[in-house]
Amino acid sequence: MPTQPGKILSSIRLAVGLGAWLSPGVTAKLFGMDTAANPELPYMARLFGVRDVALAVGTNQTTGPSRRLWWQIGIACDLFDAAAAYLGGRSGSLSKPTVILAGGTALAAAGLGVAAMQAEDAAPV
């Protein structure tokens, strides 16, 4: 089982991922996105959602080097999500509040991923 930071991150990934898959409009609105102006948003939210569910399952169903790889993949995804939020803000396709919410959430998830890896590296075998 993952350490405490890993449990927190996996739980968040599972909740956000399932929310994005099952109720993409509500999840998008929570991040300040205009669902009425973006009819493709549910499709994109579900792509994101299933990825987060897969990351949660991967980190919960593996151990050792395999779990570390799942943490690394998750951190990379989170950093690219933060970069996407920044680019969306820069191009004007995302509002400033959405950039802050989405980008901040992605950076926080990356930080939790690093903390989870470090905690597992430090845990006795």
C-alpha cells in the first residue's frame, strides 16, 4: 500500500478522474471552464478522467520499482498539465481563474507525487 502522501494523491486522482468521466460538465465547471461554449469539453474531460483513474490504480496495484515508475509517469503528466494550463492562459483560451485552479492543482499533484516517491524510498523494506 502506498505511504500517506501516495494514499492522498491516489484518492484525489480517483475522485477527480471518476468525476471527470461520470460528470464531465460538473467537473469542468469546478475548474472554471465554460461548458456551454465548449461542446467538446465532455469528451476531453473523459480522456483526462480515465488517465487519472489509471494512474491511481497503477500506483495502488504495484510495488517497488514498478510503483516508482507509476509515480514518475504521474508527475510527468501533472507537470505537462500545469504547462498546458499556462499555455491556455497565455493564448487566452483559459481564463485566469481556470489557469490558477487547473495549474495549481496540477502542480500540487506533482508535489504530492514527489513526496510519495520520497516517502516510499525512505520507508523500511
